[in-house]
Amino acid sequence: MPKENILIVDDETVILNTSSEILRRAGYNVITVSSGEDGYEKLKAGEFDVVITDIKMSGMGGMTLIKKIREDVSTDIPIIVITGHGTIDTAIESMKQGAQGFILKPFTPHEIKSSVEDVIRKRNIIRENVRLKAFLPLFEVNKKLLSELDINRLLKSIVEESSRYTSSDRSSLMLLEDDGSLILKASIGLEVDSGTAIRIKMGEGIAGWVAKNREPLLLNEDSDIPHLKDMMKSQEIRSALCIPIVIKGELHGVLNLAKTTDSQPFTHSDMELVSVLCGQAAIALENSKLYGKEQDLYIGIIATLASTIEARDPYTAGHAIRMAEYSKNIAVKMGISGMEIDIIYRAGLLHDIGKIGIPDRILLKKGSLDEDEVRIMRDHPEIGGKILDKMDGLGEVAAIVRQHHTYFDGRNSLNNMKGKEISLGARIIAVADAFEAMTSVRPYKKAISVSEAVKELKKMSGTQFDPEVVDAFVDMLNLKEMI
């Protein structure tokens, strides 16, 4: 049975009683008033799904009422005109003012019921189309969130996207800790001390209330939850929207959105949209956590393999880990994406895996290598590439390992590569590897200082090394106050 609220405005008592009785029997909630002025006040005070109004009434007429509804109350509430003075001109004028239906007196029960059903159906279709249009961009947001596996960038992206789609002034995302408290992980529009963790207890404040009850909450200035309303006032919030993030029935966090200006307050449509976004965010968060666990295990295996290689030569112990960290820091400095950083880091750990195929008499030789020995040693990148090609998921790592001793000007190239034809990961590792080697003790040389190593990198910039990578590495060293 329908439960829509219908307002009937007519100064004829018989019409009011007849039409309201027909519609009540059809299951609608009906309110009647006998003047345009009273109808206007009712509309401002309450929510109605359909308005039925007479045209000619004492005081405010139907045309004026329709105009005021469209200007002051609602642009989409269905309006049906009911009149005993119907002409084509009257019908046209009422449609121009914003009416969607037209009934002539006297009318039958079928006419008024079918008119109401028709305008409600059309309104629902329009609202559904508007809702679908609003949700269409979420498909793109969904793809963006699900493709991001770095947890910190994902949290930031969730906050940015929800803020953009709701025009929020403040946005934040809090995750549930093991102790039951919520901790701030990402925010926009908040003044946050980066050195201080912001925590709230379960049930505390707006976010704590939502976390405890696991229900979305929409608060505006007329909301009737006293302590939360007082909190909004103290924080100069005019409208707030808070949505729980739930994964497989378990609470994982809360998304908070707030408006502090006189802009349009949040609506139930906003709450529905953000709830959908939070559902997608929950899936993305779970994927990111699973990926993180998998990667931790994978990196542990790779690090163990790298340590096994280095165990053959005590002088290179820790070289792969240090070099991988340098490579990762350079990649971050150059603004490389998360997935590529992971690939470069793994390549750094495994860049010398090909030395498994180098005889100890060459690998562990304390003096300088002769020409034949140098030629054999230069084979280790290709040996490493072949080994990694056989390992599932390490194809991109293998390509970097193969190229990491290729000079920027093309020397030592196996495929006549040079410049930007060499993979960026290999160009980064070349710089990191050289720096780490120069600043470490070897059986055939002493370590040089960081400043001396930087001078050497700059000297070979453009020939052995990519100038952009060298510059990024030097900038990184300066930021870390290593120079």
C-alpha cells in the first residue's frame, strides 16, 4: 500500500472531503487546507510527496501558490491542478508554473487516483535517474580505490573522493585500533599536529557514537540529539555526516564529513552516496591489508635469498638491503607510484642474485680483476635476469636486474639501450648501487666519504648515470642531512 503524504488545497469543503476520502481509501496520508496561504505554510513546515490545488480560491490563488512552491519550497514536488474553470490557456499556464497534472471538476475517483499515481511514478523515475547519475562517478572512484594497494595513499584517496563528492569543508578517516579506540589516519581541512596521534574512545563524540552504534549519522542544525548538537556548535559545524566502515560484519573505521559554512547542508542523498563509497572503501581496505601481508611475506623471502647470496662474501653483507632502501628513497623523491616503488625495491634486493653463477675465485678475489674476469663478472645481470624470469611475478624485477649495469650513454648495453630506453628502475638502482659500493669497504679498496661519492656521481652524470636520478638522489641525501 502507498504511504505518500498528499496535501490538498481547495476552498470548497465538498471537494476537500471527497478527494481526501478517495485518496485515504487508496492508502495515502492526506492533509487538507482551505486556502493557498495555509497550504503554503503547511508545505514549509512539513514534507509532502504530492500537492493538489484548486486554481481559483479567495486570497492566494492556485497559480500563485504553485509559483511560491517552486521558488521557496521544492523544485520537484509533483503538483496537480484541480479546477472547475478549465481552459486550454489555464492548463498551459499551470504547466508553465510547474504543475504536472490537470483535473477538471467534477472528477471520478479513478481520475484523481490515476493522476496521483501518474505524477508519483514520474517523480520516482526522475529521482531514480538523478540518483543513478550521481552514482555513476562512483564506478570510476571504485576503480581508483580498488587499484590502490598502498594503505596510506588509499586512506588519503578515500578522504579526498568523499570530500569532493559532498563538497565538505572538513573530512577525516579514523581506523579502529586493537584497544577499541579510533585513531585519525587521514584528513582534509583539519589543523592536525603531525607529531600527535588523535584518538577518541568508543562512544565518544560524533565518530565514537557512530562507531558504537554502527549506524550512519546525519546531523544538521535542527538535529535533536542534544550532546551531539552541542558538540557541533563548539566545533563550528553546521552540518555533519558520519559513516561507519564495516568489513564482513566487523567495524574497521569511521568516515567523518563536516560543513562549516552556510552552504547546502548534507542530505539523505549524500548519506546514501557516501555509504556506498564507504562500502567500496571497505573492500579496498581489506584488499590493501591482504596485499600488505602477502608482500611482507614475499619481501621476507626475497630478503632471505639476497642475504644468502651475500653470505658468500662477508664484505658485501647488508649491501642489498641498504641499496634497496636507497633505491626506494630515490623513487619516492621522483614521485613514482606505489606499485613501481615496490618493484624497484625488490629489484634492489635481488640486483646481484646473478652472482650465484660467478665462481668464487672471481667473486672473492681481493685484487683487481683481469679482462677475462671482468667479462665473466659482467654476466651476472643477465644470469640474474634468467633466474628471476623463472620466478612467478618477478618479470618486471628481472628486466631491471638485467639492465642495472647499463650505462646511461649506452655502454655495457646488451640490447643497444641508452638514455630513457633503459628502465627507470635500472637507472635508479645504478646510482644507488654505485653510491653504496663507493661508501662501503671492500677487500680491494677503502670506503670514501659521502661527499666524495656525490662528486663522483655528478662527474659521471650523463655518461654512466641518468642526470635526473643523480639530482634526485643528491636532493634526498641533503634532506636527510647526509651531506
